[in-house]
Amino acid sequence: MESAASPHEHDEQVLTIDFRRYLSALRKYVWLLAALIVMSVAGAVVYTTHQTPMYQATASVQVEPKLPDLLGTGDMFNVAGASAEYYKQQRQVLSSFTLIEKTVDQNDLIPKLLSDAERKELSHDDQLDLATRRLQLDLTVRYPENDRIFYVSVKSSSPEDAKLIADAHVATYESYAKGLLQLSSSNASEALQAEFTEAETKLRAAEQKIYDFQAKNDMVAVTIEAQQSLVQGNILAFTTKLNDARAHEIELSAKIAEMKKEQNEDVLSNPVIMMGDNVSFETLRTQYYTEKIRLIELEKDLGPRNPDYIIQKQKVDLLYQALQGELKILVRGTQDLYSAQLATNTGLAGEVEKYKQEAKKLSPLIAIYNELVREKKEFDDKYNILRARLSSMQMTGSLSSIISNVRGLDKAQLPTKPVSPNIKTNVSLAAIMALVVGVGIIFLIVFLDRSIKSITDATQAADAPVLGVIPQLTSADLDGKNDDRTRDMYIHENPKSSIAEC
């Protein structure tokens, strides 16, 4: 009798027995696995040999981010940024139903994609739709590297058709890109023409405003800039003269005040004489001193009562009176000069004030005129920019039929070997699938088999430990006699055997 095993030993025993059970089942049903594999491989071979061979042709197309800069205008020819999003969009365009439909329609590919029976039952539009969908399934667009090159692959049962369709689709894409460029150039030219016309109208209106303003303010013959310069020059000139005149006025005023202060002094020693520049006064004074000396000599020689002395004295007195008269004339002349200077200063101040008033009148006109000039300059700049852009855009439109950012790179080569069906791949897949299915079936059989075949099965089924094991009689125990009597008499004839003990 066997002793009860520990839980840990029991789990290990269960795992070992189960694993061996599955291995035993695999060895037992190996014929089933072999049969499934042979049948699957045979089926794969038959299926592959009955499939229509498919050929694949690949053409390449290069998509640049901008057009060739034939005019040297730089950014004017940018098509789009060289971003991944742009090339993703172009890949979608190449694979789109619309572009494939254009390829089918423009190259008359319906007979190559549909059978005669299919075409008889459908209208032309339905034929085009079905042919497009069928080609869409057989057409693949790849962009493996960021090198601006797309690869268009087409599968067909005819290698010639595969090559023809691949090249035709690339050509359709080129035409589509040129058409977009022409449409874009045309729309842009129309928009620019409208803006240019509007800018030209505004420029002419601004020029007319300036002319009307000049005519209204008498500025046609002499521009406002010239008037402003003239007024500023006059203000500066008359202000300078006025400052000089006022300085002279101050000088004359001081001289007159000094003359009034010294007017009672002796005419011969009066300092007022030194303030003037009177030649006649100097002549009279010279004569006076000459005659005075002679008078002194006559008085010394003849005496004061002598007639010659008296006559000489009268002559000296007359000269003295003449000197006094000249002094008065000098003072009066200085006063007249001062009065004249005051009048001059008043006139100069009036001129300065007049030109200042003119400057004040010009100031608002200048502000308005400058605003009109700035407005005209803005319209003029916009007009020139739009004219240059319109000219470039018109040249771009005329060149759009011969230039494009899309061009076919390599024509498709005529395929010589089919890409499908692949007998090696099909046979390998069939064998692997048969092996997996066979193993799965065997494991399922073992899993669903609930019969007791071992001590472990009995322990698990009864949920109790094993108390003993009844041995099974083998051919060796029966000495090769496998009849009922020998089996029944075995214990009687072998009372000390382990089987008899159980």
C-alpha cells in the first residue's frame, strides 16, 4: 500500500502525469498529424496550381516641393512646404478613387480590367466604376523613404497590362498636377487682377485729391513744399534783420540819452561831439580855433577896443554860434535816426509777423497735404507690388502647361516572373496550419477524455488518497497462456505472489 503524498509532491506528480499524457497522445496520434499535413500540403499545391499567375509592374514618380524657378522669382513658385503632411496627401491622391478613375477612363482600360460578360451586363458608367474599384484593389502606392519619390505598383494577370497601367497612372498624376497648377495660377491671376485694378483706381483717386487740393489752395504753380521753404526763409531773414535793427535802436537810444544829459556843456568840450561823425562840425571847430588864436593875438597887439579886434571877435562869436547850431543838428539828426529806426523795427516786426501768420495758415494745409501724399504713396507702393506680382503670375500661368513639380522618374519594367501565387509560401503556410490544427485537435481529445487511466486520475476523481494498487496480470505472469482458466487459477497456484496479497 502506498503512503499519502504531500500536497507539493502531489501537484508535481499531477503536472508530470498530465504532461506525459499529452506527449503520449501526440505519439499515439502522430499518424493524424501526418495525414493532416499531407492533405493540407496537397490542397495548397492544387490550389496554387489552379490560381491565375499575377504579375506586378512598378513605376516611380518624383514630387518636388516647389516648381523649377525659371523666372528667378524664388518664393513665387513655392507649391507647398516640404512637410511630411504634404507628401502624405500626395500619396492619398495617387491612391484615390478619383485619380484611378481618370486613369481608367482616359486610357480606355475597361476592356483590360473587365471581361466581355461583365461589360455586356453593365452600362458604361457602371463599367467604369467597377473597373476603377478593381484597379484600386490591385494598385499600391509606396513612399518608403523621405526622398520625394513615390512608387506605383500594379498587379495584373498580363505583364504587359501591368506595365501599361502603372505608366498610365503616373502620366495621369502628372497631368492632374499640371491641371491644378494651371487652375491655381488662373485663380491667383484673377484675384491679383482684381486687386491690381482696385489699387490702380485708388491711386488715381489719390492723385486727383492732391491736384484738387493744390488747385484749391493755389499750389499748382508753386508747390506747397516750395511755399513752406520760402516762408521759412523769409521768417529767418526778417528775424535776423529785426534783431540787428533792435540792437541799433538800443544803441541810438543810449546815445540820445547821453546827449540830453550833456546838452548844457560847452560846445567845444561837449562829449556829444565825440558820439557823432560830422565833418562840417570838425571843419567849423578848426576854423574856430584858428580865428580864436588870431583874436588872442589881436587883443595882445591892438587891445580889445581896436576895430580889427572887434571884427575878429564877432567872427569868432559867429563861428561859436555855428558850432552850437551844428551840435543841435547832430542831436536832432540822432533823434531822427532813432525815430527812423523805430519805424524800421516796426516794419520788420510786421514782416516777421506776416510770415508767421502765413506759416500758421500753411501748417494745417501742410498736414492735410502730407496725409494725402502718404496715402498716395501707400497706394503707389501697393500698385507697384501688385503689378510685379501680376506680371510674374501671368508668366507662371503661361509656363504652367510645360512645367510642373511632378515628373515621372522611371518607367515600369515588363515583369518576367509572377509575384503570386507563391507555391513555397502557400505550402509552408498550409503545413504550419495543419500542424497547429492537428496538435489542437489532439490536445482537445485528451482534454475531453474523462476516463481514469492512472493513479493520478483516480486520486483527482475520488478526491482521496490511494490505499492500494491492484496489479494487472501480464503475459509473463501467465507464462504465455492467456485463457480464462489460467487467469482464474493464478492466485490459487501462486498464493505468495504480490497479486495474491492484493
